[in-house]
Amino acid sequence: MKYIVQTRYDDKSADVSLKTASEIIMDESFSDCSGIELRVWESGEFGKLIPLEIHGTWHAKDPKDSLYIKATRPDGSIAFDGWGIDH
């Protein structure tokens, strides 16, 4: 599945793209050093877009742990989740 992603950069320019969950996780993983901000939507039923909130947790339990990232729907259910890369 691909998601609609709006990306805003440090210089305040923005673009829109279709990305997979793993691409979004990697973008969010590096957002602290790349200076980007993401807005993500999931396509629900025809004609509806569901806004997703991206949550990132640096080192879930231990500094050696990877970065856990999840995207949740307004009802709190998880649309996707995975592990980013510590850098």
C-alpha cells in the first residue's frame, strides 16, 4: 500500500508524493537531521482520505535499540509501524 505524503523542507518549500510505509519510516527516522516535516494520509473508501499521525520513539528501552515509529489513525488504531535507523 502507498500513502499520500506531504513533505515540508527547512526552506518552507513542500511537495506531495506517494510512499510506502517503509519509505515513510525512513524519512521520519532521519527527520531530525534532514529538517523535514511530514503529513501523511491513508486512502480509505473512495473519495475519503484518513489523516495519520506519525509517532517516533527514540530508543524504546535501551540506547542500543532502533527507533520505533508508528502511524496511527484518528481512532488510535495503528496503520503501520516499524523500526527506523539510529544515526
